Amino acid sequence: MKFKHYINFNGNCKQAFEFYADVFDGTINFSQTWGDTPELNDDDQGCAMPQNWQDKIMHAELQIGENYLLGVDADTQYEVPQGISICINFDSEAQIEAVYQALELDAQMILMPLAETFWAQRFAVLTDKFGVPWKLNLNKS
């Protein structure tokens, strides 16, 4: 069993996934816009293309090693994430530092800057410029 994290965006999924592909050295395996979807009928409730969103993302998949982030521009279904975050465990200090520096640029909120804690060599909690909450962790050896 593998978990895939599905993130809803409010019109900036493409920009977010391009950013994350760069930050995490990942590959966008699939990306389809709302305009590329086939015509839907009345039985396809919840799947209709939002008005004027032809160029927005209907579904995207970003592979990062053996991990996946999935995304959509959710239009009316979009809500600011609450009560959940994406946690990443890192293998090295250089790796966590690089990711933190990228995610903190234009971050909406930094709840805890990257620092040593009693449980971790390095740990941080922040919400990036796309509104996605992250927890970054490098365990003590």
C-alpha cells in the first residue's frame, strides 16, 4: 500500500507543480487541463468544467522518487487546508536546508523556522506560497 497526497488548488496548480518538481527534483508524469476533458453529461455530477477554467488543471501527477503528489484546480470545491500537512522526513541536513529555503520564499506563514528540537536534528513547520502546509523533519542520528 502507498499513500498519494492529493492537493486542491485555487487556480495555481500548474505553477505549484512546476515549483515542486524543481524543489523536490521530481517529474510531472501527467497533467490535463479542464479544457482537455471530454464533454460531460448531466450524470457526471461534480466533474463539469468550471467556467473560464479551460487552462486550469483537472488532474496532475508529480513523482518524487517513490512518492507522489496529485493535484487539481478545484474551483468551487477549494478550501484552505486545515488540520492537515504534508510531512517529509529527510536523509541529510543539506537536503532539508535546500527544501526549506525554497519553500520559505514568499511563504504565507512560518509557524516554526528550521531549527533543532529535542526530537529532531532539524524541524520546520510552514505554509508555502501556494497555501500548502508542510512539516519538514530530519531525525537525530
